[in-house]
Amino acid sequence: MRPVTLFTGQWADLPLEELLVMVSEMGFDGVELACWGDHFEVEKAVGMTLAEYIDGLDVDETAGQVYRQAKWKLLDDLSLNCFAISAHLVGQATCDMITPRHQAILPPAVWGEGVSVFPGEIGYEAEEAEQIRKRAASMMEMTAIAARLFMNDKPDSLKAESDWGVEEAVVNGFTGSPIWAYTYSFPPVSQAVYQAGYAKMAERWIPILDVFHEEGVRFALEVHPTEIAFDIESANRTLEALEHREEFGFNFDPSHLIWQGVDPADFIEAFPDRIYHVHMKDAEVTTKGVTSGLIGGTSEFGATGRAWDFRSIGRGGVNFTSIIRALNKAGYNGPLSVEWEDPDMDREHGAAESCKYVKGVDFPTSQIAFDGQFEQASKA
């Protein structure tokens, strides 16, 4: 059976040591470590600052080893594993039109002096914003290095637990998007504008993927509104722009597809060899009392009148059985990582019940036809 892990991104307010005890008690097999809070700090894991990396200093593989091994000890002491780290926040800044709201999600080393106004289109070309995007790109390169070093330091006791996780190193995350503001095409947007946006993303990400290739690490984009890929069509365009680089695939998350009207299982079937990681997350769509439509409007998550919201796993509209069947057909044997979000439920209760639900809904693929007994009997 696939390992069931917890994505720690929604728990970054808690020290990792405290959170891991809870994770173990909830019954999880491990964690997907977020690169914020104290859960996984890229600069400490690599043993150098972002400025030193940008200046071209060579990476010393032993520099961050004490930090990395301390993380593994926390995990190993609780019999918890880790198969991926996640850099959603920094990744968002690599291709976005940078505005002051990005300061809330970026580490100071990437934000720097920042930008002070909401410049719209002009912001994408403004020098201050471009420097932030460049620093974010360099941090993503460092994240690939950190992931490889971290997975290399995995203790033998945890390697033995999973055939899948021994050699793999996966970084999940976002890319941001230079064209998200144009996805509702009015005033009319030409295909040339969209194509230029995909070309801009490729220009930024191909050098990043070169580092991922050198390190033997895969990047898994979480297909998500506000990213360059947010549904099946845009995911195809992204792969084409990147010339189908093997280092680039997807962190499948059904909750972001269902409210767009995209069947999550169809996404897996469209990209069976590009599912590099899986988030188990639920969402519910309703027509009852709706005052804020499917695009969300100006309402906050959990607000009365929303047409959709995230739900604890098994309490929304996602058909997880069809997802497991599709993953089995795709040959995906990696972790099922619970990304827990439900604005109306206590998170500890929700995460614990989600762990139990995912373990109950997962099943191995059949090795024989259910009616194969008759064929065997005819040969006897």
C-alpha cells in the first residue's frame, strides 16, 4: 500500500518537533515537509546563504549535514518517513507579476527591498520585481540541491521501509504565472499573448530544471489556479513550452480541479507518466445560497454564500475511489499526501480522520482477472 503522509504547509505555525508527535499519533506514515516555518529551511539544508549561492560559491555537501541529519533523527525516532519537500511559496514568485502581497509569502532573502506599489502589467518588467523573480529562481535551484542532499542522508532504517522512496527526490511547488490575469479573455486576449506567457515561463524555468536534472530531482507543479498550469489544457501547453523535460511533472491535487468542472481522474489519465506526487484533498461545490460564484469573487474561504470550498477528505465531492483506480492504472506507487484544509473543522480532528479515510480508500491493483479462475480451470 502507498504511504500516507501529511503536508506540513498548513501547520507551519507549529515547531516541527511538536507537529511530528501529533502526526505520529494521528497514524500517518510520514510527512511532506514545507520549506517554510522551521520545517525545512533550504539555506540551512545546503549550508550556505542565497547570496552566497548567487555569488557562485561552490556547495559543500557536508556543510548542512548536521541540520539535515537532525531532521531525519526527528522523523526516525517516531518511525516517520519523508518522500518530498515543498517550495510552493518561493516558486510562486518565479513567474508572477510581483506586488506587495508577495512579501507575506517570501523569505527576506528573496523579497529583498521588494516593491512598494501594485504596478499591474508594468510590474512584470519593473527592475525591482525582476530581481525578486531572479532570486526566487536561484532559491528554487538551491531547493533542488537541498532535496538531493536531504534524501541522500535518509537513514537506512527508513530506506528499507519503501522501495519507492529510496532513490527518488521530489520537490513540489508552484511556478506562478505571467498570464493568469488574462485567463478570462475580456477584453479579448490573443493567443500570441498566451504563447508569450508560456515562453516567458520556459525562459525562467529551463535553467532551474537544468539544476534539477544535475541533481537527479523531479519538480512536481501543483496544478492550481494562479499557476501557469491550472487544468488539462494549460498543463499540456506547459509541457510543450518546456519541451517535455522529464524533470518537470505534476503534483496531482483533485480539489483544484473539481470546482473548475474538470474530472480529477481524467487529469491522471491525461498525464499518467507525469504524476510525480499526489495530494489528497477534497472540495465541495454547491448551488445553495450562492452569492459568490465559482471563481470566488472577493469572498474569503469559509464565507457564507461561496459556491465552493475545501473540505476534510471524504466530506466533499471528490471521488477518491476513481482517483485510486486511475493512479493504479498509471503505475503510481508514491505517497498519498494529505493536504488538509477545511474552514469549518478543527484541523487536528480533520487531519486524523483524513489519515484514516485515505488508508481505507487506497487499494492495490489486481494481479489477475477476477474471473481468471475459469480460464485456469479450462487449462487443467
